Amino acid sequence: MEGRPEMREPTYYLLATLLDGPLHGHGIIKRAEEISNGRVRLAAGTLYAALDRLTREGLIAPAREETVNGRLRQYYELTPSGTAALNTEAHRMAKAARLVISRRTTSSASTFPAPRPAMRYA
Amino acid sequence: MTAVLERRYRRLMRSYPQTWLDERGEELIGTLIEISEPGQQWPKLREASSLVLSGVRVRSGVDRLESPGRAWRDSIRPALVLVLALQIVMQVWLTVLSFADLDGAPVTWRLLVMPAVTCALAGGAALALLAARLRLGVALALLTPLPAVLPPFNYTWDTYFVFMVVVWWLPVIGLAVPLLRQQSAPGPWRWQLALPLLSLASLLLPLSGLYLVALVALVLLLAACLVWGIVIDPRPAIALGLLLLVTIPQLLVSVSALVLVVPAFTLVGGVLLTAGAVRAAHRNPA
């Protein structure tokens, strides 16, 4: 994973939705919103563009298909490369977070700004 | 209710290429229906815009750009084609202006044949590049300025001719070297020329006396190219920006060009390149 550019937030959460097992498109949208506390709301067009790209990059792969109410559901799962990329990004962010949080003990908590509002990815 | 919403979503999904729809269309429509609310009849604006933009991005091939550098490399060949197209536009202008200078005198063969040969060389070079015959295209592009300075079209010699040839060869060589060193770009790249070529074609409108129409058309087409570069695909904006910047040496022939045209080319070219660079760096919406 060396040399991979920094992962964008929607991609990070999209990959993170698949940590507990394969999900289909609707499942990924719902789960990404849940685990990001509403910060990441993926539009369907954006989601499928990301799924295509991540599949091409080998970070996710189609897992299985099923038909529900006459409609096709394709499930996606993390590949070993995807899991490794997600871990690398998580460690990078944790390291960056520690840099700030470790100083918090010696600084006033009021100097920290409020979290950013929810982002919509259309 | 669902059938109506599905029909409306399917209309929006026409922005995707048919091959993509054949492979992924049913899965996407299934997800869209699943995330819709009970009783919903119209696509939400956010979903609709996302569908249309994503479909156009798939058509453009921008979703398959693996790096910002790829966007720049893909823009070199269109930029060289645009340099050649601009040469043809300039030859048409020069020919019409020389007709006006005749003041009733008969038209000589030299007046017509020289620009015709120049246009044939530039057009041939552009067609060769479009057909991926890169070496032939570059060779013809290098020959393009020679009819203006060599017999049988010209028997006199002037240091200005050296300047003319050099300012033509510099951008051609500058674009040709990276073009010939890279592998041929995959994907649908020819459509990238549509907006920039229309912008160049609008430069011919003043010949029919439509000055205001020409100005409005040029401004609108440049704006369209910029917006396209920001929202969809950076490559047409980069190609047009490269054209404007590499053409500047050819403009260093008069004070009026230095005062008005060079700053305009620099500004517009710089804005287009910046927009393209930003889009290339953030080419994936998620």
C-alpha cells in the first residue's frame, strides 16, 4: 500500500461499511451514514462510480448476487488489498489524531473547534 | 407509484453509456428504488444530478483516469490537434484579409495555393493524430509553416520567416516530445475536442460580419469548456489552456497583440489550466 494517495473520507467510510461482511448498494449507503454519524450521505450515482473505481483498483470485489422483489442485488466485499488500505488509512488518521489529542491534556478544551457538519456526496 | 419513479430514473440513466447500463443498470435502478421513500414519484434533485453527472463522467472516460498525470498526458494530443486547427483558422483569416487588400486586382494563384497547401498540411497532420498515426502527424505538423517561407510560394528571404518557423516549431516540438514518449491514450478521447474546436470555429464568425454573435459565442464556449473542466472532465480545459499558452510566441509580432491578446491568452489559458489541474486532482467525487 506504499505510495497510495491519501484516501478521501467517503471512500474510507465506504470501505469501512464492508468490514463486517458483504453489503449491497442500499446497505452500503445506509451503513456509511450510520457509522459516520450522518456525515457521509452517498448519492446512488456517486456510490456506483466509487464501486466501479474501487473494484478496478482491487480494493473491493463482487461477492454474490440475489434477487429481491424481482430486483437484482449485487453484494460487495473487501479484498485483502482493500482491508490493508483501510488499515493503513486508519493508522495514518490515528497517528494524526494522537498528535493533537496528546496536547489536549496541556491545553484548554475550549480551544478545540466543534466537529464539522454532515457532508453530502452527490 | 414505483413504476412511475422507475421510469423517471431510467430516463436520467440514459446519461450512462449503453454498455455500462447493460452490465450495471438493473443493479443501480434496484438501489435507487430501495432508497426511495414510500409514495415518492419524482427523483430527488440530489439523486438526479448525481445520476446525470456520474453517467456523463463514465461516458467521458474520466472515471478511468488513474492519476492526475494521466489527465495531463491525455490532453497533449488534443492540444496539438487544436494548435493545427488554429493554424487553419488563421490561414482562412489571412486569405480573406489579403483578398480585401487586392482592391479589385485579379486573384493570383500564389494567394490561394500557399494557404491551401498550409491548410492541407495542418489538416493532414490533425487527421493523422486523430487516427493515432502520431509520427506522421508530428512530421506533417513540422512541415506546416514551410510553404509560407519556401519556393515556389516565396522567393525572398527575411529573418521574420525564421521567427515564423521557430515560433511554430517550438510549441509543436514541445507537445510532440511527451506525446511520442507515452503510450497511446486509451478510451474515448476524440470527443474532448468538441468544445475547444467549436471555440476555434467561432473565430470565423466575424468573417460574415457577425461580430457580436462571434464574441458571445466565443465567451459562452470558453465558459462551457471551463465548467466542463471543473465539473466533468479536466482534459478539454487543459488542452485548450495549453493551446492558448503555447500560441503566445506566435503573437509577439505587434504592440497591440502584446497589450491585449497576450494578456487575454495568458489569463484565459491560466484559468483553464488551473481548473483542469484542480479537477484532475479531485477527479473522483467519492
